[in-house]
Amino acid sequence: MIELGVGITENPGDVAVALQILIALTILTLAPAILILMTSFTRIIVSLSFVRNAIATNQMPPNQVLVGLALFLTFFIMAPVFTDVYNQGFVPYISGELDFETAISAGVQPLREFMFSHTREKDLEIFIEIRGENLPETKADVSTLTLIPAFVISELKTAFQIGFMIFIPFLVIDMIVASVLMAMGMMMLPPVMISLPFKILLFVLVDGWNLVVRSLLRSYL
């Protein structure tokens, strides 16, 4: 027979274990947001979306393919960071060398170093100023809650810069096709229908996916 209820315990350790389980479940619940906002996923998925919009192929590749590719590229880029998180936080906690809070603090350090290396000082200053905090003297003085949004908007800016560079050649093709159609008096024919095959051909000839993925990977070196 199983009974559920709220009672009083004489062992404070039981309460600590219950709180640790609650915190662990909370972390698992927030894992998708952590993966998206604290890793390279944001820059990759936004850049890949720009590629699809620039070619104007609507839903090709499908969203599932883009998200899947972005996830595996994220795992590829973040593998060294995740390894450090595992070795510095999880392993010492399981072996009993660190308590739960110390393990969390040690495990988040590799992620913080990664975010710091790709966060612009200008973006970080915005959130520090809004919170009314003094300028930090070291990285340790910057809270993780301040670092994460600064990292996200830095990643978005970089992704939009990549998207701008991706759009330029395809925009030139659209302008050329539109000019030719107007010169021929075919103003009722949508230029997108004519330019689409040329954009796909250009993308295939230059091995576009290879170039885009190579650029994304090198942007984190």
C-alpha cells in the first residue's frame, strides 16, 4: 500500500534530497530553453532560415530538417563544452566530491566561458545598466541571468549579419530577372517563378550548404 501525504521529518537530509530532486526536474523541464539560449543553436537555426528564405523555396527544406541539422551542428560545436560540464560538475557530484550546489556552480562555468567568448561587451552593458548594477571587475561578477540575454542578442546580431551576406547574391539574381522581364514587356509574369531555378542552380553549383555550414562552424573557432 502506498500512501502520499505531507509530514514532519526528523532528518533534515530528507528535505535536502527532496529539494535536489525538485531542482533536477526543473532543470530537465527547462532543458529545451537552455539548449536553445545557452548554446550555438540560435545562430545556426536563424542562419539556416535565412538561407531558405533567400532562395524562396517556401518550406523546402522542411522545418524538421532545418531544426534537426541545427541540433546536430549544435552538438558538434558544443561537444567540448558539454564534456567539460560533465567532468567538472556531474562526475564530482556522483563521486561525492562536491555537494549539489557546488556541482551546479562548477558545471555551469564552461557554459559561461562559452557565452562570454561570443557576447559583445556592448550587449552585456545594456543588461548591467538596466539592472542598476556596478560595472563588474571580473567575469565572476556577472550573474548568469544577466549573461544569457546578452549572449542571445549577440547571437541574433551575428546571425542577421550572416543572413545579410547570404541574401546579396540571390537579390542580384532577382533584380536581373525582374529587369529582363520588364524589358521584354512581360510585366504580369512573377519574377520569382523565373528566378527560382537560377537561384537553386547557383546554390548547387557553389555547394551552398557546404559553404554555409563551414562558415557557421568556423564562426565559433
